[in-house]
Amino acid sequence: MKKIPYKTVWVEYPDIEATMKNAGIAHTSIEDDGSLLFTCPAIIDPEPGDTGGIVGQSDGNDPPVAMADSFPIAEYLDKKHPIPEIFPHGTLALQRSFILFWAKELFNSKELSHLIMALAHNQLPPRSQEFFRRTREVWLGMKLEAVLPPGAQREKEIEGVREAFNKFDKLLANTRSHAKDAQLVMEGQTIYADIVIASWLMWIRCVAAEELWWNHFAKWNDGRWETFVSAMLEKYGQVDA
Ligand SMILES: N[C@@H](CCC(=O)N[C@@H](CS)C(=O)NCC(=O)O)C(=O)O
């Protein structure tokens, strides 16, 4: 989106902690048992610069910036590369609050998180699959297969997710016609909250078996979620590797 040159390094789940520690990147949260959780995404900016954030004009004296956690990373990049801005002036707290609300109502809801966990495992490479199963089954207290088996119970939970989407469709009624412009939260501009929501929707689209995305999510609310994700992908979906 900002046309910042970068190189992606893909890290498998079991390697995240060691990779972050080696790069001097701090944990992002502390688990219930007191252990530190290291997470992706993370960035290393070898050229943080002190010249008003103009790339390529660092005096070379600043140490690289190495950090994890999406929100602070986005804030950092938006300050350093302000065009196009994803935190328009005065919207930082509003965006933070909106994202938390969306996550609480939808993505951390039992129904959707169960659905995603039950399906994500199948898409991972073998070493990550083993890690994902081991850690998530401890979190959930049950086998992944038992979380949301296909059938009547899964259909009922999908209906619960649909109700949550209906609620956001109403809350975001004024931007309905802007989905095709990659705007969901704010009319006229794609902002950080849009990126977060598009990323979550993309996650569902990637892990959901075909029939689940195309027969459910993609059809809901006149297709605005699919229209929005497609527009975001088309405009900003390129990855370097
Ligand atoms: N607060 C972090 C959370 C990111 C997160 O949960 N990342 C997952 C991958 S999607 C992770 O790295 N998990 C590591 C693990 O489960 O050990 C952020 O917003 O960046």
C-alpha cells in the first residue's frame, strides 16, 4: 500500500520464538502459565533514519528497529512513511477501539475462533501442523476434531457468526457502497482498521473449505465482505515472496 521496499521471511510456527529471540524482538504477550508468547508479524527496519523519516537518508548511526505486534508496527510505519496515511489525524484511539470491538464481537467469539481453529490446521505444513495441534488443544482443552465437527452444531454456530456480521453490516451502513473501493470503516479512505478486518476475512477465506466461504460468508449482506476483500486484494494484495 505504501510501496515500502521489503523482503518477507516466512517462519513456521515452531520456529517463531527462536527467530524472534535471535533478532532481538520482544514477546507480545504473557500466557496464563507465565510463559512469554512470541508472535508474527514482526519487522526489522535496518534503516530507521533520523531525518524526518525519509527512506535512504539515514545517517547510518541509528540501530535497526526490530519489533513485533501489528498495531505498533503499523503506527511506526505510518509515521515513517505517511503517504498514504492509515491513521488519519485524530483517529488512532477510534481505530484502536473499533478493532477491539470487532475482535470481541466477532473474531474472538467462541463460534468464529472455534471454526477457524478447526479448519486452519489442515492448511499448515507438517511441522507447523504438529505445533498448532499441540498448543491449540491445550488452549481448547479438547481435540481439534471435537471443536466443531461438520453437521447441525456447526451450522448453528455459523448462524451465530452470521448474526454478528449482520450487526456490523448495520453499524457500517454508510460505507456499504464503498466495499468495492476497499473501504469499510471510513468513507473516502482505506485505513488501518480496514487492513485488520481484511486480514481476518482473508484468514477465513484461506482456511475455510470452499463451500464455507462461498456458500456463507461471501453471500452475506449482499456480498459486501467478499467485495471488500477482493478489492483489498486487488489493490494491496501483492507479496514480495
Ligand atoms: N498481538 C499480535 C498477535 C499476532 C499473533 O497472534 N500471531 C500468531 C500467528 S497468526 C503467532 O505468531 N502465534 C505464535 C504462537 O502461537 O506460538 C499481533 O497483533 O501482531
